[in-house]
Amino acid sequence: MVSLDIVKESNARLRELGPGLVALFVGGTSGIGEATAKAFVHHAVSPHVYLVGRSASAAERIIQECKALNNDGRVEFLQADVSELGEVDRVCKEITSKEKHINLIVQSQGNLTLAGRIENSNGLDRKMTLNYYSRMRFITNLLPLLKSATMAPPYLSRSQSILSGGTEKSGFDKDDIELKESYTGSKCANQTIVMNTFMTGEYASRNPATTFVHSFPGVVKTPLARELPLWARMGITAMWPVISLFAVPVDEVGERQLYIATSGVFAPAQKPKASSSSGVPPVGGQEIAKGLDGNSGSGAYIVNWNDDIAGNQKLFANYRKSGMGKTAWDHTMEVFQRLPPTDQKP
């Protein structure tokens, strides 16, 4: 476990990277995304933040709270329902029209639902789209801006998907990846978790100067359950005194996820030529973390709530032998080819 003191020391040094860091927080208008965005605004110098979410009223509140944290920061809200990939493309085009680079993409969009498979206009399940397809679409569309960030100080270029890294299980269904015929809530979770994990490796291998992370925030009290039926929400409320014994305070989650998003411990495979670190240099004698492939500094990391490297290495090895990375990549690119073309290429 990385101590909270180390986390806070690293985050406090974010200001040393200089002014003008650009960050995108998808799902940033509530819960974990909101907490991470606020931590970033608090610690960065004159940052420019894009918040993507559905609630304009929540965004306005967060913008005002961010001004109180850092009056030199600029926070802009982009309203979108990212369970529709067309909305993802629209947001990406707007950002691309305004920015020459982006340092951080932090994604935590999602929901809790018992409704079963519900298709969007692309024929994809909405929950799978929130957990997986929209995240990969943001990364793919904004890769040119991430690459631009690797070419100039402070060389911070990172994509972080906050979902359930390290909780992968066996039994990925290659025959029905989109779960059109065999949808269950547990299968949806595992399909999207496994693909998030192995796409970190696929993106990192193709973009070695950028770090890709799949993290697990732990049990956190957030508004994620608002789409559950009343009886389920009442059950969670009744059980919360017990659940809370294992929960991570939301402020701590924000600090820990920001640490993952900015610490040089999670180094890209290719170090910047003009700098010893991409991100905040490791503090307290820390070493570069081991990546998805088990090698130090591979550029693809699976990280637990306590900022330790997570995951079952034997399970990962079995998935690698089965070609899981190629399966996830080929499937994702095939899905994206069904959509109207964009100007971006992976």
C-alpha cells in the first residue's frame, strides 16, 4: 500500500510541472470523477479542465467549488450523454478544435442498473458503452492530442480508465463479446473489465510515450446507484453502515486517483528525451511500477484502490496466451468502423 502521506506529497508537487496542464474528466460531474477533478484543480498551476457529464446544474456547482480551490484554474463543462458514441465524437471534435495537446484523460463514467441489455443507437448495450466503448472512443479520438503532450515540457501524457482494474475473472466470452445473446450483469462487468485491462497494453504498445492505466477505486459512496429501483437503493442504504467499514472516503479516492494520473511511478515505456520523468518524479524512494506484462515501466498499469499494482498475474498470463489483447483490439476497431468516420486514427 502506498501511504496517503506519499500520495499527498506527490500531488503537492504537481505544481512543479508548471502552468497550463490540460485535463479531461469524463464522468466528472459526480462521485469519483468529481473528486479527482477537484484534486487536480487544487494542486495544478493554472490548469484547463474539461468536465463531461449530463448534469449542467452539478457542473455549475463544481465549477464554483473549483474556483474556490484555485482561482487561476479554468473549468469548462461539455454536456453529453456518452452512452451514445456520436456524443463522444461531438465532444472530442470540440476539444480538438480548441486544444493542441491534452495531458490527462480520466474516465469514470458508468451506472448501476438491473435493467438488462438496453441498446443505444449504435446497437451496443448502454452499460457496456459507458464502461468500455465510450472510453476507448475518447482515447482513440484524442490520441493526437495525447501524442502532442509527449513532445514538450512537462511531457505528461496519460489516459486513465477508473473501473475495476485487478478484479478480472476467467470466462471472457469471445463468441459473444457484445453479449447480444448471453447478457447478464456479471458477464457485462467481466467483459468490460477484461477489455479495459488488455486495451491498456494495446494502446501502450502503439503509443510508448504515453501511459495507460486501468484502476480500481475501491468501495466508494457515490450517486452511481441512482438508476437502481427504489427497493435496491433502500437495501444499499440499510446496509451502508456495514459497507462503510470497507469504503474509501471520497476525498481520499480523489487524491489517490490523481496520484495514479500524475505520478512518474507509472512511467511510459519510452521516457522523454529531455526529462528524467513523465509526470511528478517519484517521491520517498519509490521505484517505477510493474506493468501489465510484469515488467517495470511497461507503460500499461493495473492499479488497486491503495495505489499498489493489482491483478492476478497467472490469469493475465493465461489471457495473453489466448490472444486477449488482439481480440479486444480487433473487436473494438471493428465496432468503431461501423460508426460514421472521424478524422482521427488509433
